[in-house]
Amino acid sequence: MTIGTMAVIGGGAWGTALAQVAAAGGRETILWAIEEDVVAAINRIHENPVYLRSQKLNPAIRATSNFSELAHCDAWLVVTPAQHMRAVLSRAPCPNMPLILCSKGIEEGKGQMLHQVARDVCPTSPVAVLSGPTFAHEVAAGLPTAVTLACDDQALGETLRARLALPEFRIYLSDDVAGAEIGGAVKNVLAIACGVVEGRGLGQNARAALIARGFAEMTRFGLAMGARRETLAGLSGLGDLVLTCSSEASRNFSLGKAIGEGRDVAALMADRRTVAEGAHTAPVLHRIAQDKGIDMPIVAAVDALLKGAMPIEQVLETLMARPPRPETH
């Protein structure tokens, strides 16, 4: 199997950055976006001024809002917001070519991981997951990046890696699809918690402790859901967690920081054109953890905070007053 033309489904910052990767060397890449202004700008001036400003894009990228133009593509990079993936794939003519899922989250409605959503909607399409510590603007600019590509079919994984890998975009293969997705979903919720700590001015020590204890929660959840420990300790788990919990370039971290500074949660969510996926993942992640008896106090605290069920002072007090226990638990 060879993969030539690639489609990217989603014209946000991350979708645009991945289109830049896919188009390197002039390789044909079609970017599907729902926003007509994004489509027009990419085709006219080779920029996405809505989501990825000041970044010149490869002229090999062509944008469209018409799914029928993707029929000849050999693979799709699916980069829609997690909560819209089912609806978008349901609108598309279900392809038989590979779907590489690049979004991070858990579907709120059915509590499914995104690879399960894709297999529900497109049962004949092979599914892979691309995840790791990535800020879109750095990837689009060609800065060094390393990611995990998880795929059940090793031969397909190697084919996809050969098509997408660049010297500055290094891809490590895995067959742990669930593990790669779980790291990306859980870290978004933990990043909100770290942002709250930053907004409250609690210091770097507190944030480091939160990252470490958050990783313990991610590991407990992942192992209970069938992920492998080494995947969770790799790029798509620990690597992505460290990046997302350490910079305001993270939408989830910046949302938490604004909450920590005292801004209203509902107003913050309503004012965002870009999606902080952790806000949608927190309630379903907390629900699954409760159902399965998995101890995730940081996730529970973020969920309570976002719902307005607990004021921020009580959330912080709850986390800091946790009874001492062996660190390995």
C-alpha cells in the first residue's frame, strides 16, 4: 500500500499544522474546514489567519469545505474537536482508507474513546492514533517534534510513518491505540488543574507535585482501561502531560489559569473560539473513574470546579488536605 494524497479533516490550528507536515516537499494535501473564511484564506494567501496567524503555509495545501473533493485521498488525518468527531465523520462519505485520529478527548455522550467512535461510524476503515507533546505553531514552523503513532496493524503503521515523518517531525510506532489516546485525553484535564495553580500563584513546587500526582492518576486510569504502562510513560502520556501543564500556549492550561485568577467559568467557555478539550473530558472521565472505582482526586476536583459545584478555595483545600499515603499508590 502506498499513500500519496492526504486529507486533513479540521481547519483549526492543529489541523493546519498537520497539513503543513503532510504537504512537505510539495506533496498534495487537501484540508477540509467548515469555516469558509479559513478555506478562502488558505487558498488565496496560503495562511490561516483565524487559527494560526503569521504562518505561511505550503502552497501544496488546498482547502475545501466539500467532502466530495476528498474521495481520491489515500488517508485522512482527522483533527476535529473530540465532541464533534462522530457528527463530522457521519456527514462524510465513509472512506475505506485509513483514519489517523489526531484529536484528544473522550466523547461525552457515550463515554467512548475516539478510536471507538471512529470504528462505530466507519467500521471498514483502519484506525490509527497520532498523539504526543505538540504545540501547533511549533509544528507548523518546522521546530523539532516527536510523536507516537499507534496502530494495530504494524505494516500500516510503517506506511503511515513513511508518508508523514520528517527530520523535524519524528514518529515512534506503537500498537497500543488505547494507551496513546488515554494519555492525550487525561492530560488535558490535569492541565486545567495546573493552570488553576498558576493563576492562584501557588508556585512551581505545587505545580510539579500536581504533575507527578496527576501522572499517577493517568497511570491508574490507563491500566484499568487496558493501556500499557510504557505507553503512558512515553510521548503520548508523560511527554504530553509535561508540555500541556507548563505553558500558556496550552488552551487547557490557559483556561485553568484564568479560572485561578477569578474569572467566571461559563463566560470563559462562551468566549472561546478554540476548544479547551479538558473542560468536556473532565465530567465523562470522572464518571468513568467513579463507575470503575479508580481513584482520581485531581480529575474529580476539576470536574467539580467546572460545574460550579465547589468554589476554587474548597477545591484547592480538598487537594492539599488529601491524607498521606504511599507515593506509589
